[in-house]
Amino acid sequence: MGESMLFLSNNSNYVTGSSPEVLQRLFQSYVFPQLLYGAPLWIFGLREKFRYDEKFEYGYGESWKKLRSLYRRCGRMILGVHPNSSGEGVLVRLGWLSLDYLLALHGLKLFLKLYHGHGSEDLQTSTVDRGIHPKALGHGIFFQRAYEFLKYLNDQSDTDLCGVRILKNDKPLREALFKDLDRCWQEYEGANQIRQLHAHWTGTSINLNMRCKIGTSHLHGACCGTGVLRCDLYASGVMVSDKCRKGCQVKETLDHVILGCPFYAKERRKLIKECEKLDLDVNVKNAMCHPELHLTTERFFVALSAKNV
């Protein structure tokens, strides 16, 4: 795993590194395959009742937390944000499933392959005849818990998640997993800034392209509440004042930088023009989250970084 992480870490400097899009491809090509290896068979041992907000089985906790921490660290490196940024917040910003649900997705697809006869007859029987042989399933934990979790997701979905079509198009299954994660996100305490911008945990993708690395890093950092805005730096004890660095005598927040500060009038005019083209309201959420506005909004943070006083 260490050598694979080098492909990501060596290119992730928040000032001089590669774009988030390139970093995400490096993660998908070199890191994630190692996280996935063998996981469909053991992931359901993580919890007796497989839900994001349920406690871990005894013996899994510490090892799992290391894997989860690595996954979240990769997300932070991709966005170029501070190591203290909320793990859940980073995943929501990227539109990623949590690691346990992502590995469970592959586990459920394996279960469905066996369920629909893409394996031996004995394995198919293990997925179906649980009423007759409840204690004689192939890999007990895998079959029993995968079946229970799939049934739970299926009961909340408008699509038949047990159908063979899921093997060719897993989008409905992914959406069901995101829906359950969003249930937990609504009760999450913390990541206040990113919850204001991303009210729901969905698979919606942001724009991971860039023109300037430090600009895009600061943009994502501001979304996560751990960027260079003085309101965040003051809250963390780094700055003695949260007032705008341009002398406005107003708290330097996202709203002030994007919508109010006269110093960024040039960047704001370009943002307003792009919003008019796209028929969008000019507000902070659209500026920070809409894929078509990302490169325009990045200009605010390039100006903030280059002309910092």
C-alpha cells in the first residue's frame, strides 16, 4: 500500500500538485484496488447489523479505523484541503460513498451474482434457501448479512435491487447506499460549513478541474471550513481577528468574499455573467458547488492568495 500511496502523495501538494481530477484517477488506479482486494468477503463482518451508524464488531474496530483513515486522507489530498478537515465532509464534497458502503457495494454485487446462478449450484442455494437451512449457509456472515442489508436497501428503493439487471447497471444500488448515508448525514454534528453547501450526501460530482492549484485548493478548503478565510483561521486560533483582510471591517466569510467585498468586484462581475448564461441565481452555494462555475469561482481564491495582505 505504501508504494501505491506514493503515486498520490507525491503529486498532491496543495500549491504545486496535480489537479484533483488527475489525483482522483491516481487513487482509482493505484490505491483503491488494494483496498478492494478480498473486501467483498470480509466487509460484512464489520458490523452485526450493517449500517453506517451501527457499532463495529469486536476485533474489527482498530484495523478498520486505519483503513477508513487512509481512505479519508486520500480524499483530503485529492481536494488539497487541511488534514483536519472533516472526513465525512470531504467524502460528501467529492460525492464518494463511505469506504464501508463502497466495499459493501462490491460485496452485494458478488452476492447477486451467486443469487442469480453465476456460480455453483450449492452457492446459489446458499443465497436462496435460508428458510430451510438457516445455519447451513456457505460463508455464514457473508450470505446472512449481505442478504439482510440488501433487503433493507430494497425496502426503501423504488427499484428492485435484487434483480439481475443490477449486475449490468448498479446505479440504483449506489443511489440506495447514498440515500442511507444521507440519513446519517442529516444527524451529523460538525462540518457546519460544508453542510450549508451540501445539504445531502449524494453521488453528485463537483468539478475537479482547475486553472490554478492553490486557487482550487483554497476553494475546496473554504467549502470544508478549514481554508484561508479569516473566519475559519480565527475560529481555529490561528488569527487574532476574523475581519476582512482588505480592511472592510466585516467578518471575512464566504458570503462576504463572493458577494460583498469590493476588492473582488472584477471576479464577481465574471461570476454574475456566467450565472446569467446558465440561468442560475448568484449565491454562494451555486458559486462553490455548481460544476460550470468552479473555474470562475476559483478566480476569487487566486486573487485572495496572490494579493493577501
